[in-house]
Amino acid sequence: MKIAVVGTGYVGLVTGTCFAETGNTVTCVDIDQQKIDKLNSGQVTIYEPGLEKIFLRNQKEGRLFFTRSLEDAIKDAAIVFLALPTPPGEDGSADLKYILGVAADLGKLLKPSDYKVIIDKSTVPVGPADKVKAAILKSATEDISAAFDVVSNPEFLREGVAVDDFMKPDRVVIGTTSEKAIKLMNDLYAPFVRQGNPIIFMDEKSAELTKYAANSFLAVKITFMNEIAQLCERLGADVDMVRRGIGSDERIGKRFLFPGIGYGGSCFPKDVQALARSSQEVDYEFRILDAVMEVNEKQKLHLLPKINKYFKGDLEGKHFTLWGLAFKPNTDDIREAPALYIIEALLAAGATVNAFDPEAMANVKALVGDKIGFAENQYDALENADALIIATEWNEFRTPDFDRISKTLKNKVIFDGRNLFDLEQVSKLGYHYESVGRRVINN
């Protein structure tokens, strides 16, 4: 099957590469010539484990192409994916200008005799399938009403494991009532569900809402556990024990119950905000989501009162090491990353920061410039630091060389926003250690 993917961001590049991996011929489109040149030369423009290998293989075998020309990309394609950004507007609603702009361009290019399925892969609120169809028809110069269907096919990719999520999906959600589109979509996704995971067909609006509902529910779970962690600190309970106790209940499950310093990234913040905004537009007050957003904003700075208390309210001239900049491990994505909030608060208090992250330093440097320092490895980052702060749970941070940390840090002080270390271990090593929802180790 021949496929066009419009947009070569995170979703578009993973989508195009994974469809090529199952034998399809895929052409990806982007307006950024520099990015297209990099992709055509074999440079993967995002960090995602496992992506580069299949990207290079499918490029070499002539199944994966990149171009700036929308017309060339869709000419022979039966399926056209729209994988474009939908950033939040000032009021929190998703901005559809990129999707609708491409839809208008498609209207000028579609032919009455050449049927295509136009697929919303971008995260959109309820209703854009109708808007995309209207934008296509409005710009058409001839009657193409029977030449296309607009389908909603939300993505459920987790950054860091996106290739596995795409190749082995828990489910595929497809919103369409067109029998012609159903047949094409079923054929397209059949190789990905051979083990029996479902392809769930529904109407377009239900599919659009499913994406927002899923991400918002996961954000609720994370935030609920962060609230429990706050309570644990005040009552003297251990959040790890509570997590194990409730996670063993199959009605609740173990996943997304790890406390920390809030969620970030490209999906949860934007999707929760957009669903709350969509609710307001139909005069419904979605109070749970309002509370989730409020709590998450506060949680990003959960470590700051602990740090201030330890240093007796005076951070002026103090120097901190920050391990982790990405919003989660195995990605270079820093959108809404808690680390950025911590950096801003420390700098405002007169402190200095030296940071290390395996993948995200270039992105942060482009954002903050020389306001903080960047180290070549996690141990170099510790030089002359008054304390270590952990903001991202990269695997290489989980079992570090504590002797090396002890010899390099000025003080044996760790503020851990991801609960990486065992309390008894750090106690025996003589650290002052504060985490989230667990007792303070005072040494």
C-alpha cells in the first residue's frame, strides 16, 4: 500500500517508519527543507529508542521517502495521514490551524476519480473530522465529495517505547462510518494485530474523545498518587508501600502509580488542558481535570520547599547538580519538563546549576543558553555542588557509584524527585536524602 504522512515530528516520523517496516511505501512531507535534507541523508531528527535501525533499513530498501511536495507525496497514495502539531492556544483549546491549512491544500489536489482516506493522526478535540472535510471541500475546484473520507485514528504512543507501542498496539482505535474506509483501514492495520489485539471501529467523535479520555485518565492516576505522596509525608507513611498495596488490586493496576514531581511532555499537559476547554465549550465543568492541572503545576516544584528548608531559606550562591532534564527517560523531549521549573526557581533564588541528561541537553541549551552549565557525564556534573537534585529517572541514575558521588559533592545531600534510591542504603552511606512521599533520611 502507498501511504503519505504529512508532518515529520514525533508522531509522523514514527508512524511513517513503522508503516514502511510492514512493507508499505511511505512518503513523508514537511515544509522544513533543512529537516527533509537531514532525513534524506539518513539522520533521524528525534531521539526514540529502536527508531533509527528500522528508519535506515526502510530507507535503504526503498520504502521510506521524504519530500516538501504535498502533491508528489499524495499522488499515488491511497491513505494520507495528517500528523501535524496541535499546540494549545491561550485559552487551552487545541489550535487546528496546521491541520486545516493542509486540508485546504488537499482540496486543491484531490481528484474525483482517485479515492483517498484522509486520516487525523494528530491529537484533536471532538469535531475536527467534520472541519477537515469542510476545509477540503471548500478549497476544491471540482466535485470531490465522493473522492475521500476523513477518518479519526488517534495515536497512543509513549515516548521512549513508541516503536514497540506502534508495532504491537494494545488496540487500534478508528473513527469512521464509511465501509470503504473501514476496509482500507482494516487491511492497513492487520499486520499489527496478528496476536488478537482489537481494531475498534467507532464514529469519528467517539474516536477523538477516546484519545483525550485515555491521556486524561492516566494524568488523574499520576496526580492522585502524587496527592497520596503529599499525605504520606505529613502522616509518616511510606508511599512505596501504599503504591504496592493499591497496585495489586486488579481494578486499579500497577502502572502510572509512581509518585514524583509531576507529569510533562507533549501529551498529558496539552490533552488534559484541551479536554477541560472542550468541556467548558459545552457548559460542563470538568472539576477533576481542573484539580489535576492545579496539583500538577504545584508538584513540579515539590522539591523546592525541601531544598529551601535544608539550606535555611538561603539559596543565594549555592550550587546544585541536576540529573535529568527530559520530562521522562528515553526521550529528548523537554516540553513541560519539571526540570525546567526547578531550574527557573533555583536561578531566581540566586543559585547556580550544572546539569546532565543523556539526550536532552542540546534542547535545554537551545532554550536557556548559558544560564546553567552542562556536564559531559553525570559525575562531572557533581563538581563543587552543594547538593544533587534528580528530576528524571534515567536507568543510569538508578545504581550510581555512590563512592564517586560522595567524593565529588561538597555535601552528601540528595533531593530525589523520582524515588530512585533505597532509603536504608542511602542512610547507611551517610546521606541526607529527601524524596517524594517517604521519610527523610537525616545524616
